[in-house]
Amino acid sequence: MRRAAFIYEDALSRHELRSDHPMRPVRLRYTYELLQEYGAFDHPEAVLLDPRSATEEELAWLHTSEYIAAVKALGSGPGVDSGAVDAARFGFSGQGDNPVYPNMFEAAALSTGGSLLAAEMVASGEVRAAFNISGGLHHAAAGHASGFCVFNDPALAVHYFLNRGMRVAYVDIDAHHGDGVQEAFYSDDRVLTISVHESGQYLFPGTGSVDEMGEGAGRGYSVNLPLYPYTGDDDYVEAFSQVVPPLVRAFAPDVLVTQLGIDSYHSDPLTHLQVTTEGYIEAVRQLAGLGLPWLALGGGGYDVTAVARAWTLAFGVMLDIDWPDQLPSAFAKEHGAGRLRDELSPEVPAHIKVDVRRYIEDSVGAIRQQIFPLHGLTG
Ligand SMILES: [Zn+2]
């Protein structure tokens, strides 16, 4: 068994959602190039694989046939105003979060298939971890696009494991609440979803409070750790370590699925968390430390150079390698960045730090009180 698979081909990064859209698939190429320059794919424990397209049958594990047909028709037509399909009904619009772009179905099916291929590699035991950086599109719903996401590959990958009789822990560290994945398994006790995110009081999609804890048989199996804006590394890591490892260990899943969005990054243009590469990678290390078969997916991240550095570090954790901190010269030259890891954390004013701490105490306290006992943990 090799340590880690990486799923990538250039076709994943060639499209554009819209010329001014913050989700830039080219960040995937930057990540691949940085890993390539570090020699990651020459490592004997690494394997680099092309994605495959998800089939319509696989997409239908979550998505409605009506929606799948609409994505196809819109992506092969003249755009949102084609008239044949009511784009707005399926979450698409010209200037909003989810524009229609040429070959949208093919692009979305390819990144989704990359996550399913990665899931297959993990389930078969060929690798301990598999990383599809083009996946992690956690906002998509069964019948409509949302938050830059067309198909919900994390939920589909979870379905793949469930189809094989496996129980799944899904941990989502994107700065936005993993609402689509939570919704897909809200009443299912075979899937533990945990989302660590900037509070929905301040950020899209507005959901993800501690009170959303699952229903019916799934009560206690949806966990949300909302954080105050400007939460930085120390507080982030402390909150994460108090909630995520104990709950995943108590659940004792067969497989771990993680959404590793890096829009928690301090200079990310869309969010307000203040995490650096160091806080981020400590969370990733703790996920690795759970010692489970591991499907890792990408996610948000709109400072594209930071995305490349953070996901390079994450793949290093999967391979158990510490890349040299000096960035390879080609990447450093193209992006004007010198070091792989951040050396300094941004300063957060003391009065905001007080609010950050109070918010964490409330969030963690509520999780320990309401959810821990349902998993046999003492609050
Ligand atoms: Zn996000």
C-alpha cells in the first residue's frame, strides 16, 4: 500500500466560471506545479492519477434527474438566457455566485469523478490517503447549485462508502459551513458530519449553528463548530482539538472524509478568519493522526498562492514529508512568494480577541453539553 494518491490533470483547471469570479480553477494548477517542483510525484510513496468523469448514475445518488439534465442543457447552450431551461430555478444566474459556463456539466462531472476515484483508491486499500484538490464542493444541493458548487462531490463520495457498508466521519474545515453535506445526511447515524467554520451570523451560507445537530436517528451526528470572525491560529487549533478528534474517535468510523478548504486563510478575500498555514496544517495533522483510511478533498480558497502553499503542505502530511521552507524558484518567481510556511500571525486587537475567546467557549461548551453525551463522552 502506498501512502498517498493525488488526483489531477490540467483539464480540471482550464475553465473559468466568469472572468471576474473569485473561484479560479487555475489555483489547482498552481498547487500541482508547486508539488511537482518539490518532486512530490517522484516520491515512491506517492501516485499521481488522472480523474475520471462521474457517471449520471453516480450523480443520481444525491442529485435529482431534473437537475442533472438542467446542468447538461445549460452548459451546452448559450448560457443562462437560453430560454430552454429556467436557470434561476436551479440556482444559476448571470452575475451571481453560480454562473453558467461552457461545458459546465463536463467540468463538474470530472472534478466529481476525481473524488469518486479517490474514494475507490482508499476503499480498496491501494493507498492510505487520496487527495482530490478539485473536489470539496460542499454547498451544492440535491436540486440546485449553491456557493460556486454544481455537484456535491463530498456527499457523493460519502454515498460511495455507504454503498459499501462503511460508516463515515466527514470533517469540513472550509471557512464556510458545509451545509450541503450536512443536509444530505441530516437524519443518518452512519455519517458523522463535523463542520468548523466562520459563524453563519457573519458569513455565507448563514447556517451551521451548534443547534443544528441532526434529527431522528441522526440526532447528534451533525456537529457544528462556529467561530467568530478574526479567529486566529491558537484559538482555532484549540477549538478544533477540543471537538474534532474526541468525536471522531468516539464514532469510530471505517473511513475519514475531509474537506480541506483554505478560505480560513487570513488574507482570503471572502472571509474573516485569521488562520495561517501553521494553524491550518496543525488541524490537518490532527486529522492525519486519527489513523483512518483518508479521502481528502479541496474546497474554498481565494488567495490562490496561499491555496497552493496550504494544499502542498497538506499533501506533505499525507506523505509524511516536510517540504523545504524555501519555495522552489519557478513558483517563487511566478507568484512573488518566498516561503512555504507563514512565519507571522496577523495581529488581532485585544478587544476582538476577547470576543473570539467568548465565542469559542460558547460553541465548544454547547457541543460538549449537547452532543458529547450522545457519543458516550463526558461533557
Ligand atoms: Zn468556503
